[in-house]
Amino acid sequence: MKHTEKEILDIAKDVLRKLEFPYDKSVELKAIAVDKKDNRFSKPTWVVAYQIAIQFTPRRLAFLYIDDETGAPLLIFHSHANVYLTLNEDGTIEKTVKRYGED
């Protein structure tokens, strides 16, 4: 892995801040290295990434994926939608929301 867990967690906190994503800041974020085929992205792909578990209510989780090679956010996956993320050159993040059941 190119990034350390601490570096990825710092990136994750910055991404969540930029997106104004509501989560329980009293619960520690955890990062898990993912280096297998994962089809949650826009197409099945091999990706080396970190998965960060985010608790945003006591009974609900979301997962943020961060590319290990670039440190760019890729996706937020939760029970209602996938939020595809694109990091712009100026550091802003664009998001495309695909809710489950929508075509």
C-alpha cells in the first residue's frame, strides 16, 4: 500500500468536511485496505483502495473508498445510494448520486 492508514484517515476526514457529510465525529473512523475486484464502482475494476467505515447515526453506516495510488476519493456507498466522487484539480469534489431503484 502506498498510503499509511493515518494518511488515508486524514484524507477521509478532509473529504467528509468538503462534502459536508454528516457523521458522528465521536466515533472513530476505521480504514481497511481493499485490493480485490470490486464492482461497486461505475464498472467492475481492479482497484487498490482503502474502505473507511463512517457512522452517521447510531444504527447507520456508510463506506468511503479512497484510491491508494492517488489519494482521491472514489465512492461513498450506503443504504440509499452510491455517491460517485471526482476530485478536481482545484481540490473541489464533484459528486454524482445514484439512488437504488433509479435507472
